[in-house]
Amino acid sequence: MAIESGDRVALAYVGRFEDGTVFNTSRYEVAVERGLFDAQEKDRDDYAPQTFVVGAGQIIPGLDEAVVGMSAGEEATVTVPPEDAYGEFDPDRIRTYDPETFEGMVGETPEVGLHVHAENGLHGDVIAVRDDEVEVDFNHELAGKTLVFDIEIVAVQ
């Protein structure tokens, strides 16, 4: 039976960049093999098929659309361009703050790599710290990237 909008799907996946580097997976064995598994942050149970309702906007559009017409047990490789994933990189989403203002808002000393949560719900990463300014990138970490997914439909309801 072919998957259609409104079906609940369980999807096992390996997500990689075009160069083959794996950035995420639902498969524990792949996470261990590729050095993604961190025993202090996750356990084996964190790796499970992604469950979502097709057409409900619960996953990136490129995957949501790719499963339509597939069936339980079917596998595919899907290439998802930025506009169907996490969007294009937007230089306007890089914000500059005075270091004192930044510390007052975040409550921490700025350092490159620090992940911050803005009051408006955005998440960002400090990408530069200078004497007079702190730059924070509020783009999604996968913005502007073409993603390749090896997917398997585990179940359909």
C-alpha cells in the first residue's frame, strides 16, 4: 500500500552531506561507526526510526515529499536541496552585539562555538569574538547545504 498524506510513517535514515560525511542517523550502529555516538549525551535507545505524519510539516519538506508513494520495507536514497531542507544560508541572520550587551543577555562570557538561545526563540552559535563585538549566527547549522538521505520505510499506519 503506497504512502499518502496523513499516513503515520516510521523512517530509518542515514543523513549525509554530498561528500559522504554522515551528520545524523537513526541507526545506532552507523552512529558508533561514524563517531557520532557520545555515551555521555545519548544512549542506544536514542537511535530509533523517526516517526511522523506525512504532510503535517513534522520533518523537512524534501523527506516529507519523498516518502509519498513508497511502501513499508522500501528503501531509497533521496537528495534534498537547501530550499527543501533547512533553507538557504542567510547572511542577514548573523547578528553583531556589543560584548557587554551579549553577556547581559546570555549570562556568559562570549566564546566561539557557544550555543545561545535568544528570547525570541531563535538558537544561534557565536562565530566570532572581537574586542568590540560578538557575532552570532542564527542560521540553522544545516542551512545552505544539500543533504543526502538513505531511507527505509520501517512501518506505515
